[in-house]
Amino acid sequence: MLTLKLISEETERVIKGLEKKHFDGAREAVGNVLALDKKRRATQQQLDKDLQEGKKLAAQIGRLMKEGRTDEADAIKESVSKLKETSKGLEHELTDIQQKLTELLCTIPNIPNDDVPEGKDASDNVVVKEGGVIPELPEDALCHWDLCKKYNLINFDLGVKITGAGFPIYIGKMARLQRALEAFFLDEARKSGYLEIQPPYVVNEASGYGTGQLPDKEGQMYHCNLDNLYLIPTAEVPVTNIFRDVILDEKELPIKYCAYSACFRREAGSYGKDVRGLNRLHQFDKVELVRIDKPEHSYKSLDEMLAHVEGLCRKLELPYHILRLCGGDMSFTSAICYDFEVYSAAQKKWLEVSSVSNFESYQANRLKCRYRNPETKKPELCHTLNGSALALPRIVAAIMENNQTPEGIRVPKVLVPYCGFEMLDDKNF
């Protein structure tokens, strides 16, 4: 969440940033935060004053009793008692104000970086880079869902029988290709200096709050009611929460972690041709990159993450472009976000396969993730970053469609050592 310091010292910049994100009622929300903060500070000052006065009066009681001035001592005791009652009331009031202030701050999104373009929705996103060659397919080229049936690679109907829509079953060579992609992505991350983590697939409420999924995306997460745990929508949540309530040594930064996980998303309201086949699932596999960094270095880290994801697209021989998201299309928590899309030639559309974001101090403030400044010796908020590297379903869709031949589906060369075959075909063992 945004810090009170930022809101109070740079009020107009915050309001303009929220308006750039098309956050309704930005000025009113900021005004309410400032009003509550003013009330909080006034209450705290009065409480401090009363406690100091009570302490001062209490010190007089012993002296008066020794001097035999019991009436005066009793009068002071009564005053101290009244101050204690007043202080209790102020403490309760302060707790209530702080709770309301925190709840209000949690409803306000992060403000965008200056480089974020103006815009309301995805149509206003800006293509900043392109790569690869879009293949020319014959007129009878098949979309990936038809290729799955032709070669018995993925059974969507059986997934519906066992669980429901959005939970496909991968068969034979396709199951092996899934493992190959996971291993390839993790190996590439390791080569780039990321430490691999194997995180839990369920998290508690505090973890969802720390990375901003709660309360913003509560309806998109699968909830285990009995234990009040949530299935993770991405490994970003458990991995980033490793650093919740932690003060790091400045020498440890930047921290670079990667993790493979299954991801679970309810995707409420998703239907139609845009979610057919692998285009949108409720369960899918993904390798995630997470960085914890100093503020002055975080944008260099962002550039390194973008280069890493771009390298994966190139090695998989996929045509891609990189989009800088406009203010209206960004997530609640990000300060800047880049989407990678690969071209799926049979569908003739771009499919998002990665988002790479810098949250600046927004997540860190919720997490209380800090590092100790070696000069001031005081803890300061870190910057957090994350990016998909990569999400499997749409990568698989593009690989299948772009590499289909009369003999089968050609596997990108970089994956052959991982999966042990060169073609996805009807020889499925």
C-alpha cells in the first residue's frame, strides 16, 4: 500500500497517479486518508500528553504521603485515576482510527511510474519491442484444441468429467513436454542467478494480503473455508511472503528467487472463444521470478528480468512482442508492467504469456519488507518485482500451432534434450 509519508508529502502527485490508473474517487480517497491521519496524530498527541501528565502526578504521590499530606495525595490519586480512564479511551480510539486508516489504504491502488502511458484499457497499451517471425500456415492449419484431439495430447472433456472446465488432462508426450518446459525455464533462471524455491501451493490470509491479492482479488482465488487458506494464483505469493516482516542486510540485495508451481485461478465470468482450449485455465503450470531490491537499483532489475523473458521467447522460436501497459490496464499493485505476448498462428491472435512488474515499495509496505540502510542504520522499504518466466498453457498453444507439419508438431530444438523427442505426433509413448 502507499505510505502515509508519500500521500502527505506528495498529495497532488498521488492523486494524479491514481487518476492515471482510472481509480474512481481518487481525490476523495486521498482526502479521507489525510483526514484520518490528522485525527490519528491529534489523538496520539493527546494520549502522550495525558500519559506524561499522569506519570508526573504519580511521582508526587509518594513525596506527599511521606510529608503527611494525605489529602493532597488522595486528590492527586483521583486525578491520576481519571487520566488513566481517559488514556484507555484514547488508546481504544487510536486503535479504531488506525484500523480504519489501514483498511482505507488497502482500497487505494499503487500509483504508476512516469513512464506508464495514458490510457483506459488494453487497446491503449504500447508495443515497445517485437521479435521472431510469424509463420505462414496453410489454409487447413488446425488450432491447438483440434491438434490435441488429432494426436491425443490433451483431453479437455475428461478434465471436465473429473473436475470441471479449465482443468485439462495432459497425455503421453504432452505430459512430458510440460515437464520439459518446466525444467527448461528453471534451468534458464538458475543460469541467470536465481535461487530455486519449492513453495507451498496454499497460503494463509496474511500472505494474500501481503502481496495484494487480498482483499482486491478475493473472488478470483480458490478458498479452503475450513482452514481459511487460499490456493495460490501464482508462486509470487508464497515466495514474496518469505520476506514478510523481515529486515534484510543491505549486502543481501538484490535477492533473486525462482519457483515452479501449479497456479489456481477461478477466472469468474470467463467464457467464449477467447478462453477455448489452453487460452484460459483454472489450473496451469508456471515458473515465476521474484526479486527484492533497493529502490535505486530496482529498475535495473526490471530491465534484466525483461531481457531474461525475451531470451526465453527467442530460444523457443516464438514470435513475440512486448507491451508497456497503460494506466487503465495495469494491476492494482504494480507501478509499471510489461506484458509479453506470443503469436498463435492458427488462431491468428496474440496470447499473453508473461507479465513483468515493478511494484516499487507498494508490496513491501504491506509486507513490512525492509532493509537496513548502512548509512543511517535505519530500516527502509525494499522494492519488490516479479515476472512469469513463463506460463505454460499459452506457450504450448503457440508451439503447437506454429510448428504443425503434415508429420506432426515439431518440438523447438532447445526442448528436445529435455523431453527426448523431436515431434509431437500419434506415437504418444
